[in-house]
Amino acid sequence: MKATTSPQSGRPPGDTHTRAVETGGILCRLVALTLAVLLTACQTTPPSAVTNPPTAEPYTSTVLTEGDTIRVAFEADTNLTTVAKVQLDGTVTLPLIGAVKAAGLTPEQLRADLMKRYEKLLSINELTVAVLASSASVYVSGAVLKPGRIPLDRPMTALEAIMEAGGFDLRRAKPSAVVVIRKEDGQQRHYTLNLQNALRGQDPTPFHLKPFDIIHVPEKRFNF
């Protein structure tokens, strides 16, 4: 018995139906695979996007770095007291002894070194070393009144840095979605902060900043 053919295509009717079923099956499998990939992506949080802020101790610098400003005060010879900036080569220039390596030392280590250097030059060589300004900085951008660089010369929270930048631009700012961008372990991480709670005094765990953090205040979608 011969199979009947379609008068237009010359193919058996059953062959056309089989091809349609196969095509439909392939499309269904593709749709299912696409949905599976999308669901997996939605359930996976990339390592660089972290919404929960870490609990961190306030940053306190104990080692002098290039750009720091220090004061070396002499107890007996106050006229020698000097305010100096650590230069790019890591040194400070002081009376009577010239350039001295300071970068990489703590203030106490530098003091001990200077005590030895001044021992034969001064009758009473008691001195102190204090950091007046640190070169460590953070950067505030977005909907604030004075965006820019903020010296991290003391322990500072994200909210305090924003206040140093003039505060929120209340017409544009969205305090509930502030982002801190930080480089950790070779990766760039994003921490989302709800500083609206902090403004209301409802945030018991302030977010402390580290050197070179970037604090971005996003704008509201509608400014009315």
C-alpha cells in the first residue's frame, strides 16, 4: 500500500505532523532550559554585591604613611618644635638632623629613633610625636551638597562622612539606599546601607569606613 502525499508539498501528511511535533518539543526544551538558567541566576548573589554591611571596628591608623602631617615637640627646646609632612620618599625634615625616615613607623617608633638621634645634640632630649592629619581618605559622591574627598583622620562612619560632605541633598537624595564601595581581598564589594534609620536614631550598629572607601548617595527616582 502506497502512502498518500500532499498535493502541494509532495510529502506524506504524517511526515509534516511529525516534523511539527519535533519542532515543538525542541522549543519546549529551550524554554525550560532558559527558565532554569534565569532561576539559578536569581538565586545566586555575586560576590561583589553584598547588601548586609559587615560589623567592623573603627579604623585607626597606627603606622605613618606618605602625606601624613606630624608634630615633633621638644619639651626643653620648644623653638625646635616642628610640624612636618611625610614626603613621597617617606621622610620628614627636622631641625639639626635633616631628613629622617618616618613612613612605616608608628609614632612611638619614630619617637624612639629621634631620641637616639638627638641624644648627643640636646641636653634634655625628651620629645613627643603626634599625628596632626592622616593622608588616608574616603570619597563621597552622588546626592550630597559637597561631594569629594574626605580625610579619614579619625574613626568615621558612613553617615559622618556624608555630613562632612555637606549632608544629604534632601531634594534629591535617597538615604535608604546608600552604597559603600570597598576593595577587599582583590575584589570590589558593594555594601547597601539604610541611613534613613540612622537619621532617625534607629541604627545601633554604625558602618565604620576604611581608607579609600567610596560612599555613593543615589538619587530618588522622582524629585517631588
